[in-house]
Amino acid sequence: MVTPPDSITMDTQGSNVVLQDLKLRQINCELNPLTRSDGSALFTQGGTCVLTSMLGPVEVKSQNLNIEKAHVECIYRPKAGIPTIEDKLTETVIRDTCESALLTMLHPRTAIFIQIQELDDRCGIEACAINGACLALLIGGVPMKFTIAAVHCIVDKDDKVVLDPDHCEAIGKRASFVFVFDSLDKNLVTVHTSGRFRMGQFNDAECMSRAASQIIFNFYRRIISNFHNKSLLTADSKARNTEVESVVKSEQMDI
Amino acid sequence: MTEIVLPGDRICAAEELARSKKVILGPGLRRENEQVIACKPGRLHHKEPNTYWVDNHQQRYVPVKGEAVIGVVTAKAGDIYRVDIGAHDQASLSYLAFESATKKNRPDVNPGDILYGRLIVASRDLEPELVCVNSSGKKGKLGVLMDGFVMNCSLNLARLILRENCPLLRELTKEMPFEIAVGLNGRIWIKAKSQRETIALGNAILAAENASYEEMPKICENIGNILFS
């Protein structure tokens, strides 16, 4: 009775993208590793790993108070040291992306906090952080319009578009893209690019990412189903940990 | 009727039913023009004849009018007490909202006290407001909770315990005598004869989160056996 999101539709006209090429690195996730936040997720894509947590709706500072909608704030912590200017940019991108997915007008005069701790960056940390943040928001149960999936893409040194590369493939990259899609019609929510590329390459990358985002949406659905079929919020930490393990094991994904 | 929905999923069954009669949409669902769309992830439930809702594992309490909650008095400010109920904002509680309280006869409530109250105002634009009396001015089960122990649990567990057909409390009473107050904001107050029994009770309740109705009597029996053997 629930209509799943539209199946993968790909416009392959004028591009040399082959469907079989769509491979993302292995995705893994552990839900609620943190006990005191309202929702948290340990999310890995290949070697890239982030720990995300969310808090909200909670009390808001008076300078951020908005009578129309909730104030959304994102805190991004790099693996070591204090956040740099670049991290601040990432933070803003994640914040704006998440805000567009959240139904902030349902909780006016409150704040929703998203914390992201980078654990390991083997390329594609921004996409990984957005996906992790989306999972944390889902677990936290704040109302959302749709789910979001971010896919990382690069133009490598041979001028080829590569989907979700690892750090070895990304050496000498000419450009990198992060595309974020919504789960309704796979519309673009966010694009973040850097480097030099041709318009054709951009279109190829977008096309591939759009098709690949379905993998992430399927993953969300599976992990949320598992979560609700077997809740992990047990008080007994021993039982909890073994359960988490089994869930994580069953969540191994070969695409 | 148990399937998992994610935000953005359309609920076609509810839309179809809406063509012939009125449909009630519970938490987690909203209407956009003619479409019914889920806005929270969780299990979709349907209750005959026409109610739909999504059951999700939210941790943070969002006040709802008419719900009974457990709060901690944080401050006394003029005519009102400020009560922390775990929501985004502190609730206010008038000192006249107690049984037989008058302007001269103030209730004895101090910061740090635990209260069991009912929300009478819970709008997204207004501060939540608590009362400790029912509509006829009697305190009923509401009011200050003396002694005992308060523990936090998930909102899901609080709702589960209060469900009519849940056997947990019925089974626990067979093992030992105790008092309990369950707030829908995910706080449970328990008072048993000894600390040992309180801890055992707390563990039994928290362990029930993942148990099915059939397993609950077993958990309770186990706790009883450990305690009194």
C-alpha cells in the first residue's frame, strides 16, 4: 500500500554512462552508538567513516530564536585539530541540505542540532557526512519532507568520471562533485563542486549519481526496517551490543 | 497492518479511504492537498475504521495536550512554578492548579520536587502548561510524588506500558507490591519497599522494551525469583 519511490530512471541519451558501472563503496551503519543524544549513527562508506548525532527539538538561544520555524545548526569536527575554514564551508553545506529536508515549521521556537565527527577520510567525506546526518535525523524522529542521499563523484586524471572513488583513485583528480538528491522525484537538493570540468562531464556525473542514489535510499529503508523490527534501545548494554553487531553484520552490502 | 514507512512515502490506502469517508491521520502523517504523506520513519498502523498513524522511536518529548507527564520543578517564579518535562521548553504550573489551593493556602512545592501533572496547553506556539487537578478540581492521581525513584526510558516504552492490553504491570504486581507513575515524556517513577526491589523493578521495566507480550510474564517471574530466593 505504500508506493516506493519511483524506480531508477536514467536519461542515458547523449552520455556514455553504462548502468553496470554504478558501484558505490560498501555502506555500513550502526544505529544509536551514543546513548545520550536523541539519535545517532555511525556511518561508513568504504574507508570513510563519520559519527553523527542529532539533538532536537530542544531549547533555542534567544539570538537564534525564530517564531516561524526551527533553527537548524550543524557542527562539524575534523579528525584532529580545530575546524578550519573549509570545514566551516562543509558545515554550512550540510546544514542547508538538512534544513531543506526537515519540516522545520512544525517546531517553531526550537533548535535542531546536528553534530558530525569525522573519524576517517578516505575520500567523499562530505557525501558520507550528509548521509550519516540523514540517518541520525531519521532515528531522532524529527519530521521530514523526504530523505536525502548524497553521492560523491570525481573527474580523475585521465578525464574520466568516476563514481564514489576511494582515496587511491582520487589521486590527481581534476574536479570533484557532491550531488544530493531527495527521495521523492530524485530532484537535486544540493550540488557542491570544485575544480575544472566540462558541462558534459557534469551532466554525466549527475546522471550516474542520480541512479546510484537509489542504492542509498534502499539502504535507508532496510536499516530503518531492521531498527523497528528489533529495537536497539535496550537497557542491558551487553544484549544491546550483541544485537548491534548482528544487525551490522546483516547490513553488509555488496553492490 | 505493519509496514515501515520513511518520510516522503505516500500512503495510498489512506488516500483511497478518504474518497469515501473521513480519515483521521495520527502522528507522523500529514496531508498535502489530496495526498497523504508520511513525515516520520516508523511502522504504519491502521485502526478500524479510519485511523492511521506512524509509530516511531523518538527520544525527545514533544508536548501533546492532555498527556500525563512527570516533571521536575526547577524554579518558583511569582505565581507559577517552572517545571522541566524534557521538552524543548519548560512547562509552567500555576500554584492555583492544585487541589484546594487558594491565594492564601499555597501548595508546598519546592524546586527539586517531582510532579505528576497533566498538560492542558500544548501548542507549538505556546509555552506548555501543566495542572495537577482534574476538571472537577480533585487531584486524583496527580500531584507531587514523594520519595521513590525516577528513571528515563524511551517514549516508545512509556506508551507500551500504558497500553491497555500490556501485561507487564499486571505481571509485576504478582511478584511484589509497588507504586508506579508513568509519564508519557519517557519518565517513570517507581517506589518499592527497598532499594533492591526498586532496582529490580527498573530493570524489569527497561527489559520489557524489546519483549513481546508473551515474554513479559517470564521476565517478571525471573526478577521475582532472583529477588526472593
